[in-house]
Amino acid sequence: MDGAQGTLYEGEHFQLQFKFSNKYPFDSPEVTFIGANIPVHPHVYSNGHICLSILTEDWSPALSVQSVCLSIVSMLSSCKEKVGL
């Protein structure tokens, strides 16, 4: 995943890992940032875990991998200051 143009993450490249349980799509996948470049963001832990409601209580089986990625890009893009958890 690339940081969106015009944001604090422009020009940065990130890698996501999706893990799907046997209960997918009724349970959300586990999604984490992996690799050397974990984004510094208020909703991303230093271990790559992402705090995003659609990955927990707001999950819907109608959501796709694409919609999860779009939500993560949107989350990163709305950040005003690089402060981590």
C-alpha cells in the first residue's frame, strides 16, 4: 500500500498482512502492517496492529479486502500529525 498523495504518508510504502479465520466473512480478518516501515499514526501500534472499528465491532460480511484497504488509506490520509500509540 502506498501513502496517498498530498498526505503525511506520501511517498511511503507499506505492507499489510491479512489473516482470515474459518469464520470469514462473518468474522473480520486480522489486518496488520508488517515489515520495516510501520506507519507512525495514532491508530497504529508500533507492532503493526491497527485500531479501526471495521476490523472489530463494526465489521460486516459485506465488506471486502478492497474496502478494508480503502478505509486504512482514508485513516492514514486524515492524519494531521505523525504520533504513534
